[in-house]
Amino acid sequence: PETLQHAIIFLFNGAEENILQASHGFITQHPWAKLVRAFINLEAAGVGGKELVFQTGPENPWLVQAYVSAAVHPFASVVAQEVFQSGIIPSDTDFRIYRDFGNIPGIDLAFIENGYIYHTKYDTPDRILTDSIQRAGDNILGVLKYLASSDILANPSEYHHGNMVFFDILGLFVIAYPAHVGTVLNYIVAAGAVLYLGKKAAQLKYGSYMKDLLYGIGVVLLSWFTTLCMVLIIAVFVSLMGYSLSWYTHFYVSICLYGAAALTKIILVHTLAKRFFFVNASAHYLGELFFDVSLMIWCFGLVIFTQKNLCSAYIMTIWILFLLLTKLGTHREFTQRGATVKFVLMYLLGMFVPYLHTLYLVWAVFEMFTPILGRSGTEIPPDAVLASIIVGCTIILSTSFVSFIYLTKSMKKTMLVLALLSVVTLIVVCSGTFFPYSSDSANPKPKRIFLQHTTRRFHDLDGNVVKRDSGIWINGFDYTGISYITPNIPEINDTIRAVCEDVPFCGFPWYLPVEFLIRKNWYLSAPEALPSKPTHFRLISKEQMPWESTRLTFEITGPSHMSLSVRAHEGTVLSSWSLGDGVPVASFREDYFVFYSHGLQAPPWQLWIELKINKEDLDDIITVAVASHYFFGKDQYSPQLEALEKRFPEWSFPSSWVCTYDLFVF
């Protein structure tokens, strides 16, 4: 057997959906935690496929080098890392817990394919291909053995500083280099482009050339802006017509609708500029000019990204480098003979590498983002988001080829075909042909819904119940809400839209504080579902503290999952509490949200909050609400809940449980 220099801990975490409690428990309380020098975190945002390295570090470039050296089938992108860490993707992993609470560097990798069935009834082991497991195993085993045999791991702090630029080439190998080297490379390539443009300006009439160059940049920016506006108008129109997510099961629909429209608009703007603005310029001159324009635009982007210390700037470096090399290779042919077939082929061949690499990244973006748009809430129009992404990708992929519009005699047929494709797709979409969801067992795309059979009790200052109701609280996780559910279950319609009460989190039992994402929900009246072990909430004490604050101490007993929401009244400020570091952090609408969970056996939960009161009356100072979630056992379901869940169509995935909501005023 092979001897390793360092031990390996295999940590199998549960409670991830409890906001990463198990990993937090290990890294903050387990005696082995202080011995850990690095980690590899295995995640999933989909079911199988390639596992993407989407976070590394922080800093510790030797970890990236370990992956580069040892991964057999690499799939890694610093672009994914910067996108994920920007917060655009509504997700979190154990990586953050180990990094923030353990101060340990690591590698975060996840399966991203087929995120449509992630966390649904279709998310089963049999759907993960053996190839995916073998591939991940080969990579992880290689990296683990490399790390466990590394001298660096004995004292990694010596190699702590520095970030890495890293990206794989079609899964064959990884290119990685230090970020500071990347900065130097970026500026060298940018300087090369500036020297080329300067030489070009010196050869031509400087003033006239620079003026045309600025006009050309203006035309390109105008084409981008008008394209985005037009495509967003189409997306908003589709959404208002009630056909949002028509591409969710048929992704090609989005390309035909938004991609074709974007290309049409870009070509149209440049065709109009060619015909009416650059009237007296030759096609040869305009071809040269807009090649230089694309080069200048890439340079602007490169400098800005580099100044912002974004490692993703390497993409622009690649485009600029290959543009310059392609120009060097095609200059004689273009100068002597113009835009011949040979020139076109040489140009396309020269741009093949950056174009293919960018397409590879675009595929990963759509693979990850498209399923997420099916669970991004009722407030963000997914068509507008996807249309914007498609426009962005179209701009990136077309910028270096705009010069061909000016070299081509006419683009009318191309525009007509693209416009016709977009218009026909729009008509078909608005006819309702493309249903968003699918129950196809081979390739399901379900709609996600939460059903919470809720009993609500609102208490006044004296502890009396002033309002009591019960019903099934319904949350659709995408923009279509219940529009596709109503034909199947007529009583679930807009007449039962939930009313947002003027209390913390609208008076409903949120599991997590995501009210800002899902503002449209429905409340179907139903008999009370009273759990066998109800929640008990009581005020233990109310004390005046020496530092001129009022402390309220509470005791709560209930199921394993509860949430506490707090709202300080006018003239009152929540100054501290017994949770975390003692500093309250407000959530949406200045309310405070606390998630609490425990094991099967746990003592009553006691906590205190302190208030600064700027009024004479010490009553009516705060509202506290407790939401209890019964996720398992005999209390999880009610007869009404089970009956309703069975009526949902096959293409939906309802998750259901019983809740109680108790609100108190003190």
C-alpha cells in the first residue's frame, strides 16, 4: 500500500439545508478541526455530469496547482468562481463555513448538469451515470493523493498569498498561472494592441482615423444598447402575455426567440450605419476600421477588468491576442486582394480558439443558470434574465466579427431569415405551444411548489387570541405562480391570494427569509391541523438593565425546525441579543429573522433580546412571531394536505408539511 505523509478525514455532513449546521458544528467544535490544513468540498447543483471547480482558496494558489497537476479529467473555471462569489447565484456551500469559521483554504466542486431535478422526487441515485461517478472519483482520488503527499501541507501558511487565474481547455488540461502574472500579461497584450492602433493611426490621417474610430465605437455601443432594449421588450411582452418560461423544457426556443432577435438588431444597426453614416467610405476601409473598433473595445474591457482585479480578464486577453495574430496572418491577403474566400477562412481559423473557448464557457453558464431560473421566485421575470444573458453572449461572440457586416455587400437575406425565425418563434410561443414543464420520466422538468398547512394565532398585549385562522399556504417557486395549476385545481386561483399583514414577514411561516423573492402566494382555507406536540412560547422575564435597556427573556419548545421573527415598534431599537456575536442583523423590511433547529431530544430554547426604548410607555414595544415546521413523523401531514397534494399534476413537484404560526406583542 502507498504511504501518505498526511492523514485524510472523510466528513459526511447532514443538515445542509438547515443552513449548513453540520459543517459548522464540525469546524467549530470537533477536536480534529484544528488539525485540518485544507479541504475538498463535494457539492451538487445538479444530477451528474461533470464536476466543476467553481471556488478555490481563499488565496493559497498551491491548491489550484494541486488540481492542475493531479486531476485526470479537469473542469475548472475562475469565471465560475467570480460569478458564484459575486452573489448572483442564490446558493451557499460548506466551503464558506470552513473558510469563514475555520480559516481553512480549500477546493469547492459540484455537479452542475440537469439542475432541473435537483432537490425533487426525480433526484435519485439511478439518474447519476456511472461515468460521472468514475470521473469524479478519478479526479478526487488524484488530488487527494497529491495533497496528502505534499510537503506544502505541513505548513501551508508559508504559501498563503496570491490568487490564481485558471481555466480548462475542453476538459483536456488546465492552464493556471498567478494572478499577478496575469496582470502583467494583460497589460502587455493591451499595450500590443495600443501600439498596433497607434501605428495604424500614424499611417493614416490621424484626425480623420481617430474620429472614425470613435464613431465606430459609438455605433457598436448603440447596437448593444438598442439590442438589449429590443430583446427585453420582447421578453417583457412574453411575460405579460403569460407565456414566461416557454423555453424551460425546450431551451432552443430561447435561442430562436431572443438570440435571433439580438443578432438581427446588431446587424440592422450596423447596416444602417454603413448605408447612411459611412456613406463615402469604402468597404475595405470600413472592414479595417471595425476590426480596430473591436480590438479597442476588447482593450477597454481588459483594462477595466484588470483594474478591478478580476481574473476573468484572461478571456479578453485571449481575444485580443488572437485578433492581433489573425491580423498579422491575414494582412497581406486582405491588403492585396480584399475580402476573398481565403481571407475569410484564414480569419475564421485564426479566431477559432477564442470563439470555441468562449462557447465552452457559454455552455457552462446556460447549464447552470437555466434550471435556477425555474426556482428564482415570483418577482424576477426569468425571460428578462435569460434574454439579457443571451444578449450578453451574443455581443461577446459577435464583436470580433462585426467587420464582416461592412465587408459583405448585403446582409438583407441574413437579417430577413433571423427576423423571420424570431417572429415565428414569438407567434408560436404566444399560441401556448411550448408548455414550460415536463413529466417525461427520461427528462423531467417539474414545477416546484410548497404546500404548508398552517394554523395561525395572533395574540394581543394581554395574551388573548384576537385572530385565528387556518389554511394551506401555497408558494410557487417560479414566475408563473399558479397560472398553470388553476386549470387542474380550480379552487387554487387568484381570489385566494394571501394578504400581507402588517406584522413580521406578512404573518406567514417562512422557513427562510426569502419573502422579497416570493411575494405572490396563496392561502386556501382549510380546517386546523393541530400537531400532537404543539409549540409553547412564553416570556420568562422583563428586566430593566443598568445600561438603560430592557431585556426580554423567552423560552420556546417545539418541533425540530422553528423560525423566530421580530419587529421592534416605533420608538424602540433592537440593540443586542443572546444569539451569534450578539449584534442583531435586520432582514427584509427591518424585521429580524432567526432560524432554529435541534435534534430529537433538546431542552427548551431560551434566548433574550435587549431593546433601547425612546418612549415613556414600556408596553407595546415589540412583536415576536414563532413559526413551527413539522417535517417528519405523524404530525407532518394532514388529511386535507394529502388530498390536495394528490391532485397536483404529474409535471409538478409539491413539497408539503404542517406549520403553526403564533404571534405575540410585548
